[in-house]
Amino acid sequence: MTMENLDPEMVDLLPSLARHCPPAAVIDKHIYSPWLEGRLQAFLSKHHVDTLVVTGGETDVCVLATVLGAIDLGYRVVLVTDALCSSSDTTHDALLTVYHQRFAQQVETVEMETILSSWT
């Protein structure tokens, strides 16, 4: 699947999310890792961000690339476990186990309710 062959609506933000832009920023990526293209890192540095709250699709692919890169770059990583999904339940579950057990020192795992209650 390539951008040239997709209906642009397939990659647009849902209206319920788009209404938050601005003030929220949208930084598109074209590969698994958001770090290699440089736009995300530049944005975070410019805004003095030190903590990332990570949600997303493909727990075992894009989310994994995001989390590992964030750890390497020294960010505090908060992974919202009930705001993740994957096309493979087996590898999704396996990665949640890895995040909980192997990366427990580098990654905080929480549920969305914890995030929402701390922001109010």
C-alpha cells in the first residue's frame, strides 16, 4: 500500500481528533520508526519535551520502534496499555509482557484511566 494509491481520507485524522489541531501538532511518518526522519525529534527538542505518552496501532511494530527509539534518546516513556492494538493478538500480548517484564525500568505501563485522572 502506498500513499499514491490510497484515498487521502484513509490517512486523515478522525474529526474528533482533528478538532484538537491546533493546538495539538500532527507529525506524519512514512516508516515504522518516527525517529529516523527527524521531524519528531526536532519538534520535541524545540518544545523541551522529556516525557512521551505512547499509544497507537501495531504494538509489535510501530509502537515497538517508537518505544525503543525513545528509550535510546533518553525520554521518559509512559505506555498506555489499553490504548494499543495490533493485527496479531499473539504478538501484541507478547510485547505487553516484554514491556512489563524486560523494560519495566525504562517504560512505565499504565491504563488510560490513570492518565486521564492525573490530568484533571
